[in-house]
Amino acid sequence: MSYREPITAYETDVQFADVSGMEHLDMLMTRSEIAQNELHLSDEERERVLKTDRQLLQRAKQFYKSIQIIADLASWRRDENIPVTQWGWYLDIIAQLPARLELSSWFNMYPKTGVKSKTLIRN
């Protein structure tokens, strides 16, 4: 099964941080759909998702700024029982982290990529 369509939608969504919070919530739902199927992704698909995840992390503050206008992510996580592994729903917390952060444990969720530890966020 191919996950190209949701991955392409996710890649496209991350390119536009200046759209409405509703569109960003839709992006997070798409990323959750991808997360639920990550074990079935090809290596190429997994690499595409990782690259897009890095871009989202680098721009977390911009995305959260739009989301906070329309939604309380903490309430959303609680009401929808969203696991911490779907980290995009934690943009409210990520946006407050220092500009440079090592997230090696996050990369350990992607053993097929061969990526060990990388700096995801840089100023």
C-alpha cells in the first residue's frame, strides 16, 4: 500500500506556515494518519516524512502561533487521547523549547533510516 498521498499532503502543508490554524490542525491530523502507518512506510517514504518533520520542528513557533488562535492543543490532546509519539500535537510545548535541541530519542523511532542523532532545530 502506498502512503504517497498523505505524505505529499503533509509535505505541502509544512511549506505554508502562514495559513489558518484550521489548516494546521488538518495537517496534524494527516501526520497522525501517517504515524499510525509508519511501520508500513517504505524507506523512501520514511525519509520524506523525516525531512518534513524537521521542517515542521524548525518552524514550530510559526505553526503554533496560528493554531493557538483557534485551539488549545493541551485540551485537544487530552480529549482525543493523543499519544506523545504523535509529537506534532505538542507544538505548544515544542515552540517553547530552546532554538537548538538534540532529539536523538525521537530519531530512534525511525530505525530503518539509519539516522542516529541529528540536530533538528537550528537558529
